[in-house]
Amino acid sequence: MPLRTEEVLASCRRVNAAELTLWVERHWVRPQHESGGLAFSDADMARLELICDLRQDLALDDEAMPVVLSLLDSVYGLRRRLRVLAEAIGQLPPEARDLLREELRKLEEE
């Protein structure tokens, strides 16, 4: 169930209202816009925690943040695609998996 801004601020005490507003404006966090305000998903909450970690624990500045978030988004996207690919490969007949495994081995040796 999505959280409203007040609930987010109560739950994630490392961010204040001004920072949260700024991060939403900068699209670092992308909550849904619903009547009555913003609705933050579990993924949004995880991203807020990540941003807090990057800013506070690693002292990442505002200029570097979009670059790092973009790179992390790319990594997570690639992980999702690899997971789907692995599932698809797992559904192939054993002969096809063996053939694929052999082709991959050849490519890695090049």
C-alpha cells in the first residue's frame, strides 16, 4: 500500500520535507501523483533509503547523484533482464541448453 508524504517522513527520518520535495522535483524519486498528494511505493522507499545512504554515508554531492542513480538503474535493469533470460533458458529443452552453453564457452574463449 503506497505511503503518503507524511508517512514517508515519519518512516524515513534521515530525510526532511524540503529534501524530499527537491528529490521528487529532480526525479531522483518518482512517486505516483494521486489526488491529495504523492503516493510512495515500496520501491520509492528503498530508493529514498539508498539516496540517504549515498548522501550521508558516502558523501555523494548533488552533481554526482544523478550519474550514480542512472548507473544503478542500469545495473538493476540489466539484472532484471538477465533473470528473465535465465528463466527462458531454463525452459529450453536440454539439447538446446547444451548447445547454448557450448556457444557461450566458445565466445568467452575469443
